[in-house]
Amino acid sequence: MLLELLACVRTIPPVAQPPAVTLQARLKVQVEAAGMSISFPGVLVLDGEDRGHLAALGPLGAPVVTVTGVGDAVAIRDVRQRIVYIGASADDVLATVLGLGVEDLWDLFRGDVADWGRWQPADPTLGTLRMERKGVDGDRYEVLSESNGRPIRVEWVDAQGTVEGELRWTGFVTAPDGVGAVPDGWVWSWPARGVHIEIVAESWRRPDPNPSIFDLVPPQGFEVRPLEALPLGAFTP
């Protein structure tokens, strides 16, 4: 009883996160979907709170597919097919897959969801906290964290209370500048869709400035299509 009372009245400070600077992670990605399994290297760049760049790399290290977000706008480039899918407001399209907005996605990669809502005690004996946030179409996501606000997992729950998907952070490491922490990996799973994604952050660093990677202007010679035309396949409900 004493532990429960203490858990109810204590003030939980959010975990110290890196300042709004540019961070880059070298990734190792494994995707299982539609009965197939593929692995490839990747790069993640997070710039402040509202800009992100994710690239899947080919055998020689060149980008094959890139996802770039600036605010609510997103450009997805299929380099081999020379097609770029662009949306000025991509939240609706991303919500089809995750029930999240674009900036929420970068929050998940950063491991910083402290401002999503108010933490409540989950298990006083373990010191864990939980937070619930409304999604789209009656969906919601439930976040479980350690006592310091560092997230452990997010569950996507539909209007009927069924857990549709889950993201787990595998752990955290000290940020490159020694301030705060950054994730060392993510595991995304949508069992009903047969989709399972494991991403390992092999290293984090402070990259040299390269504003061009956040340029949403289509490259010359690329066919431009609306983001709604993106073939999501197994990633949709």
C-alpha cells in the first residue's frame, strides 16, 4: 500500500533527451513481410524535432529508398524506379499504417515521447509508468515507460480494444555529446499483417551539416506521384 501511495503522488521528471541538434545513426534493418525476409543497412538522420531522413542502402552503400520529412510534408524516393511520392500533409497516409503523424514517427525514433501526454503509475512495484494517447478513427496508443520516463514500448489499440501493433525500444545509450540518451534499437510488429521489423542502431554521431538531404524538391528525371499512390501492400490493415 505504501508503494502505491508513493507512486501516486511522486512527480516523475522526463528523461533527459539530447538537445534539438542533428543526430545520425547507422542502421542494420531486417524486415519480414508478405512471407519474405530481407536485411539491409540504413541511415537515420534526425534534425531538431520536425525533420527526419531515413534511407535504405544498397550493397554498395548508395541510397535505394529514402523517406524525408519536414514538418507534415514527406517525400519518398524510389531511386531504382526513379519515382518520388510527395505529400504536403502526410499525416493521413502515415496514419493508415501507424495511426501516427509524421513528427510522431521521428519522436519514436528519437525515443522522446515525454510530451505526448501525462504519465500515470502502471506498476508501483516495478516503478513503471503508462500514458494513453488518442489516435485516429477511435484508435489509441498506450505507452509504457521506466520510472524516469524513458519509453519501453508503444501498443496500437483499435476501437474494440484489440492490440494491432507494437513498438519496443531495445535499450538506450548515451547520446554522442554525452547529454541525454538515444535508442540502440527498435522492434516493430504487426502480427495480423504478418509484418515484423527489427532495427539496430549500430552507432550514433553528430554529422556535418548537410541541408540538402531535407530538400523535398523532386530530383531531375524522377516521375512525381502523390503520396496516396504509394504501394504500401502488407503494411496496410
